[in-house]
Amino acid sequence: MFYIAALSLIFFPLCLTVAVVHVESTYAKALGDDGVDIALIVSVDVSQSVDAGRYRLQMEGIAKALEDPSVIAAITGGTRGSIMFSMITWADQANVAIGWHPIASAKDAATIASLVRQIPQQSGEFTCLARMLHTVSVSIIPSLRVPVGRFVVDVSGDGIDNCTDTDGLHAERDAVLALGATINGLPILVKGENDVVGAGAYRAPGFGLKELSRAPDLEATTLDQWYRDHVVGGPDTFLLPARGYEDFARALRQKFVTEISAIPPPSPHALQ
């Protein structure tokens, strides 16, 4: 078990002006020395490729996963019977949509699911994954004051980073891993749309039409392979693709159960 110490209450901006949920000091005191089994950070790509329909599928998928009996059983069946949950949406910038909040019962999960369904869609054109990881390492993880058994960052998206070169992306990933966290991936594979990624120049904030030096766009690859090479890492890391946005809820539910239960990750061959 490891501890992350910081201010007792951290208020994060929700999308636009919506107030976020935060850890109440009374709950932190009630946890005592036991803490929680896992601190789960769910990060969701809301860049330009995510229209209103796809956004709703993601939000509803997260909400339904939190309400699913198998996920509730995984949470309450842990050594400490509770987790901490937070959620971040990202495109050009990262926004903390839901700050740290405890889940120790079906009622807690339903409360968070309701909040997820109310998150307004964030505007943004680009897929700035490295910037999201930077927010995780400098703001989200350090803000959690209760003891946790494991930190897990869930990263889902339908494209590669087009804001940062490979070295910068790896540096931000490694900064998260250095805090003891695991980063797992949920690439959303959309047939006929992102079958091949990485080929060609990208326009990114601050770069105009200039191709990024040493960018991860120099060679064509598949999105799931790109996630393996550039995103996931840490103890027991794994990748679980969604076969389109309609499959997002199923994939996330399975992912939550695997992560929260700390059961062996699925075999890569089973995910093909």
C-alpha cells in the first residue's frame, strides 16, 4: 500500500462551470488506516471525432458499468470493500469531470452514475493524450489523501495523440508510472475509420500544419498496437479494445471487473 499526501480538499473544475464532487473530510477520517482497494481514474476522449451520439454512448456506458451487479460485487468484495473513483474528459485540454469520490455500495455507484450522465460535452478538436496524462500525474493522483492499494488509469479513445511527439508522450506516461500507477487501455476500433492510424502529418495546437518532429505518426499501425507501444504500462497492465462505440459499454464493464477484482488480465490473444 502507498500513500499520496496533499491538501485535504481539492476542487477541480468540471466542464464549464459545473461544480465537481470531492472527497469529504469526514469520509477520509472514517476510512482510517484501511483506505480503499483501488483508486480508479477513468479518462475519456471527447475530441472532434466524438459526436453527440458517440459521446452519449460513452457516458451511458460508464454509468451502466458502474451500476452493473458484477462491478458492484467486485467493489464490495475487495479486501477493504471500497474504491475511489474520478473521471477526466480530454481533447485539446483535460478537464476533471468528477473529482475523487468513494464507492462502497450500490447506492454510491448509482450516485456517481447519475453524475456521469449529467456531464456536458466538452468542446475540443485535438487528441491531446499526453496533456491528459500530465494532468493525472500533477493534479489528480497527488490530490488523493486516503491510503490506496493500487492506482489504475483507464485510457479510452479512438485516435492517437496529435499534440505531442513520441518523446513527450512517453515522458508523461512514465511520470504517471513513476507514481506507482498502472495505465490500461481501451482503444475504440471503428471499422473503416481508424483501421490504420499514424500515417501522415497532423495539425496540432501551436504547430500549424508543421509535422511534429519524431512524432508517433511516422509509421502506419493499428490503434490497439499504438496503445500497446505508447500508452499502457505498469503492474498487470492490459489492453481491452471496444469494437466500435456500440461495444464501449461491454468492454468497459469487463475492464472494470478485471481491474477492481485484480484478477489476471485477459490474454492478448483473446482480444483479437
